[in-house]
Amino acid sequence: MSDYKDSLNLPSTQFPMRANLANREPAMVKAWQEQDLYKKIREVSRGRPTFVLLDGPPYANGAIHIGHTVNKTLKDIVVRSRTLAGFDAPYVPGWDCHGLPIEHQVEKKKGKVGDKLDAKAFRAACREFAGRQVEAQRDDFIRLGVLGDWDNPYLTMRASYEAAQLRGFARIVERGHLYKGYKPVHWCLDCRSALAEAEVEYEDRTSPGIDVRFGFVDQEAVLKSFAGLKRAGEGPICLPIWTTTPWTLPANQAVAVHPELEYALVQFDIGKGTERMIFAREMVSGIMMRYGVEEFSELGVCSGGKLAGLKLQHPFYARRVPIITGEHVTTDAGTGSVHTAPGHGQEDFAVGVENDLPLENPVGNDGCFVAGTELFTGEHVFKANAHIVEVLKERGMLVHTAPVHHSYPHCWRHKSPVIFRATPQWFIGMEEQGLREAALAEIKNVGWLPGWGEARIAGMIEGRPDWCLSRQRTWGVPIPIFIHKDTEEMHPRTAELIELAAQRVEKEGIDAWFDLDPAELLGDEADSYEKVTDTMDVWADSGMAHHCVSDWREEIPYPVDLYLEGSDQHRGWFQSSLLTSVAMHGKAPYATVLTHGFTVDEKGRKMSKSLGNVIAPQKVFNSLGADVLRLWVAATDYRGEISVSDEILKRTSDAYRRIRNTARFLLGNLAGFDPAEHSVEIDDMLALDRWAVTRTRALQDDVTKAYESYEFHHIYHGVHNFCVNDMGGFFLDILKDRLYTTPADSLARRSAQTAMFHIAEALTRWLAPVLCFTAEEIWSSLPGERGESVMLSTWHALPRAATEDSIDWPGVVAVREAVSRQLETLRKSNQIGSGLQAEVDIYADDAVNAILSPLGDELRFVTITSEARLHPISESPAEAIEVEGFAAGKLRLLIRPSEHQKCQRCWHYRKDVGDNSAHPEICARCVTNVEGPGETRRFA
């Protein structure tokens, strides 16, 4: 037997089948750093149109989690795809470095300010801690393959950033948006600081629901309010309220009723003798059921407005409080009368101001009642609830009590319940200088993806209270203002003074303000002013990134093209950025806002250590590789919840291997191909090769459009389908015979290689934004001269044929698939070992015949059989089989094992094997390919 192996063009490539990503990727990261790839991309992109995504800074605390992976991968896909699309797309990563969580971490080791460290040393410890966190997260983001200026990120604790933030704040002050007010704000008892609306989330909580008697001081005056009283009745008269926050009763200053609601005077006995109570009339039956009262009588009805001004006796203090009216009173729950503590609620505060009530807040920073609070001094408010209920019982003022399960505000960071507490704070007023109206108008000028984001943020802006900007913390950017000690007015030269403060902060950091002697800036005026020591809400830090980063980095414009964060940022960064930008410049800081969902496990549950369903990205890096993580992100429709589990990642890894194997086949069969010397013009290619290039160009149009519209999951499905079906299942499968058996330099082979070269060039670039490591690996294995990175190129320019081919390739594919199904049936029944052991007779109607007949003898190469004969359907014998997917009488197949000998070179079973005495073991076609000019192919 002769050995014809050397006459075949077998694949050869250094591109390995096993990806071994976990080991290979770190070396590639190191190479990118050594060659300073990001800088080179900037150089090659100079002069192009710009596209800028501004990084929403992650918080510098703790290792990155799977949510960070989603966010940073999506950003990197955007930046890389825009670069390949011919834009200059810089990416400057950032970190949010101030705030309470970092303070808490430092407190755990160093104690609170004043214990072991003074404020300045404490800030230094916070800065050092944040720096370590930044480095750790930075290393993981780089390991994920994210390209950016990692050597020069923006840090909100960088002195230049802090100074720029002060200048941005000065602009807000100048434009009249800042004021100081005494009003209730969300107060975290763990933070011991005010919270912004964006720092509050609502969780279920069980609270004591109590109905409390407020007795009338003048009962005769009450009766006069009820015109046409049926009868006066008997027993004491009270106006009961219902509350789930008993701890606010010490601050009660009034009871509110709705001026237009009907209120009923009801008589009944609840176990304390006959008494009379006043309720919103429509609520009476429900209240009686709640109290367990079966017999009651309505004595009279009046409007809430008639009760206004009447005096009530506080249930446990020697304090008389008025009945007031308020539009905020509803009949959704309670009694129709609302206990009003202006120091502990926004609506209460508003009606308190309107009715000139005392704005008393008896609760200190620590959540305990301050000295002088009768009965409850020093008690923590939540612990005082039980004591207050006992006092009400003892004094006969408790009507009813039952636990209430309801939604309650919690601190976003501590997950602990917060309280409303009136304190003097600095606010950005939503109505000051028309900020709310301007922000709502700008929302309409922004592209929101998904589209529901517009309604969501608009609703939040419409309903949000003034932004409480001040915090009573140590580690944060100061509010650099001087306040007159008598008038409490800001210094008339505030903008100028902030600039002087910014100049010092730019050199020395925020300590420059806290260390500042007011006389240094105010001179003789210093004795009349006091320096504000509050820090800014950290949402102002990150929210002013549009100003601070563009002020620092020339390549970052204002406004930018895109913000991309999780959907929770409609109440966070998107909103704080919008408000600061509109307050400073009157416009939004972004042209488009893109949001993604949160990660959940395969059952839709949130990631939780207690559930054991947390997927650590670092573990995936070290097992499957970062490219598999990135492919998972791209494959998911990130607009909703993003499911992840070990099983999901395993399936993603399988999909990755199919894509990788396609690339490997292309590379292996491009061995010896020099595109400059061997490329074939598209109009000179074989028809099948032209189809492949045309199909690739069509997919590239879809891919580039999907990158542009951020529909990355469409790219994944399109490219995966292309590799598995168009390439592996059709084109490359057919191509093997021609690639391996025709002469190395023949048109038949060079045509195929040219098509594969264009496909590989295009595929590598499609993959680069997602499979960034694998794409570089493919790139380095491609033939021809090229830059050192795929990221230094742009989308591949695919050739276009002058005329369309006459072959109906989709029709050919349909018949081929039918033949393949029947071949598989024969294989399973052990009648044949491979398709080449078979001969197929195709009986087709005129339409199908017209599709297949142009292929002539090359039809066998399409069906990958040793013989394929085409006949009219009318000649179909009884044993021919109807084909699934084709109408009856349209296509029938008869497939039988070949009776001929096997060619030892091409493995086809052919009648002419042995006809050539010099080559008795091979077919005539192979003889021509070995010794002659080579066979002629036109189609496949």
C-alpha cells in the first residue's frame, strides 16, 4: 500500500485545541501591560470621531463580585466595539473612595475618631485603606481583560478631584440651588448621619401598630361641631390616632384630619365603660371589627374642617395639642386622624410649618431620647416602643395594639431601619431656581435603554424631596462654607472663598479645609463666622464625576456619550449626576443611559452566602478563564435579571469551545497561505466560497449594528450559530475534501483559503470585544502582516462580488440536511460507517431539480457522499423515502452503501479506483490531483 499522506494538505497550526485560559490569560495580560497596549490604541485612534463612556465608580471596599464582573465586562465590550468601529474611545476607570463603609472598616481596627486617632489621622487611615481596596479591585478588573488607563484612574479621594468637586459645588451655590434648612431627613442610627433618598431602600419590617386616645379638652365644643346631632350620647370623647412608630409620640404637637372628609361621632363600650370616639366615617365598620366591637351607634357626622382648632390632651404629657387639617390625611389605614410630630416626618413637618407648630426633635444623633425628655431620657427609640406602650396602658390611653408587617425605610448600606429626624442640614432644593423642572426636561433629551428607564427616573425626580447634601462624618469632601454666627447666612463672598479653599485642597487634600483657621481666609471677619464641618453626601462625589474627570482629563468631554450601570442607579448615580449637572450647567451629563439587571442563580434567587449560591469571579478566572465569564455576560439579555450558576457557566464553556474549534479549523487550513500572494478575487472564487464570504458580510452587518445598539446577546447567538451551522455544519464540512485533496496552489484550494482568511479576519474582530484573550490568540496566528493587537485594527473590509451567484444555496442546504438525516439513520443501523460509504439517488420535482442540477457531479461533494445522482420525481422507485420537511411528491431519497472500492487518498468509494496502474489504490480524481494539473471545481 502506498502512502499518499504527503500529497495531502493537512491542517497545521500552533493554535491549540485546549484553551487552557486560566493559565494563558495572565501571560497575555502581562504582555498587554508590557507593550502598553492601551496607549497604543490611543495613538492609533487619534483624530477619529470620539465615543466616551464615563465609568460609574465602584465603591473602594471589598473584593469584586459577580455584579462587578457584569458591569465592567459590558463597559469593556462597548469600548472595544466602538474602537473597532473606528472611534477614539478612551476608558478612564474610577473609584468612589469616601464615605461611611470605609469609615466603619477603619473603626473596626482603629476605633472611632478620638479613641486612638484624631480626625486627621483617622482620615489618613481611611485614605490608606481605600488605596489598598482600589489596588485589589484594579488587579481583578485587569485580570478580567478590561482595557483602560489603569495607571491613571480617577479617584474621588485624589486631591485634584476633590478640588474640582469644590469648584463644581461653588457653581451650584452660585446658581442659587443650595440652602440650609431644619427639616426631617432619613437618619441612619448606625451611620449617625443624614441619608439621601438614594441611600434608602424599603424592606419588610414588623412594627407595633397602636391606636391611642387623644382626649378632648372641651367636650362641649366638640358636640357643637356636629350640627344636627341625633343625640349627645355619654362617656368621654376622644380622637384616636393609629401609628406604627410609638417612639414618635413624645414629639407629638398636633393631630391632623382631612378638611373635607366626613367624621362620625361613635359611641360604644370597648371594656372601659361607654365612651365616644371620632373616626373617618367610611372607616368606622372596619375599625369596629379591628377593636372587636359588635354594638356601636353613630351619634352624628361633621366635616374634618369643623374639628380644626379644637384642643386635645397629649396622652402622657401635660401638653395640649390642636387639631389641624391636612390634605395628606387618607383613609387607607388607621382612623382617619393622623398623629403629627413635625420633627419626625416630611408631611408632618410641612403641616407643622404651615400651622406654626413647635418643630421639636427630642432624639439625638445616636437614636436615643435627649436629656430632658420626660419619662424616656436616654432610651433608644426602637427599644422605647415597648415602654411607651406600657405608659399608654397604665394611663388608659391605649385603645388597641397589634403587630403590623409593612414596608419600612432601611439604610442601603447597613440594612438597618432608619428614622425621620429633624436636624439642620444643607440641601439642594428641587424647586430652587427650577431645578426639578429643568431636570425633567433634560430627561426627555436623553436616550434611555431599556426605554422604561425614562419613566422610572422621571417618576423619581418628580416625587423626590430636596437633596440632603450634608453628612456628619469624618471621611468625606467638606462643604467649604462660612456661616454668620448670628444670621446663619452664607458669607457674601462664598464662591470666592470656595475657590481659595479649592486651591488649598488641590495641594494638600481635604485636610486643608479641616485644618484651616478661618482667619486665614476671612481676616478680621473670622470672629463673626463659623466654619462648616459637615461633609458632602458621597453621591455628590461620584455625581460630579462628569465635571471632575472632564476637568482633569483632556480626552473626557462634557457631556459624554454613555453612562452604563445597574438599574438601581436610577435612584443613585444616574440621578445624582443629572441633578448636579443640571444645577451646574442646565443640561444632562450624558447622551444615553444604559442599564443592566442584577445577578441571580438559575432559580432566580439573589446571590447570598447563606444560600451558598455565590459565584466568585476570581474562582472562575482560575478554572474556566475570564473569557468564559465574558462570554456568559455577552450571551445574556442583561436588561433583565442575569442568571448565573456553575451549570450555566459550564454550558457557556461548551459554547466557547465550539467557537474556538471553528477558529482553529480556519487557522489550521490557512497554513502556507500568504494573503498578499495567494488571495483570489471574489469574482474568481468558487461559488460556495463566494456564498461564504457573502454570508459573512451579511452577518458582519448584523454584528456591527448589534454592537452599536448594545444588543450583545444577539451577537452571541448570531456568531455561535454561524460557527456551528453555517461553518461547522455546512461550509467547512464540505470544504475539507477540497482543502485536503486538491493541489496546494490550485484555484480550488486558494479560493477556499481566501474565503477562510476573510472569515477568520472578520470573526476575530467580532470576537474581540467579548473574547478579548481568545481574539488576540487567533490574531497572532493569522497569516499576513498585521499589527501586534486586533484592537489596533477596525472591522474587516469584506469583498463584494460583482454579481450574485445563480446557485440557490439555502435550497441546497435544505436538501443536504435531508440527506444528512437519512445518512445518520443508516449509520445508526450499521449499514454504513460514514457518508462517503454511501451513494445517494435524489428524486426531486422540477423546482428542487432546478436548484440542484447546476452543481452537476459536484453535488456529491455537497452531500459528502461518494456518488450523488439527480432524477425527476416521476422516476422515483417504491423504496425511495419521502423526506421530512418537504411536501409530498417534492423530494424522495434512496441511499445505499457503495459497492465500489475505497480510494486510499480521498476515502471516496469510486468505480475508477485502480484504473491507473501506477496508482492502483486511488481514484482518477486523486491521480489528477497528485500527478496532473489538478481537478477543476466550479461550485463546491
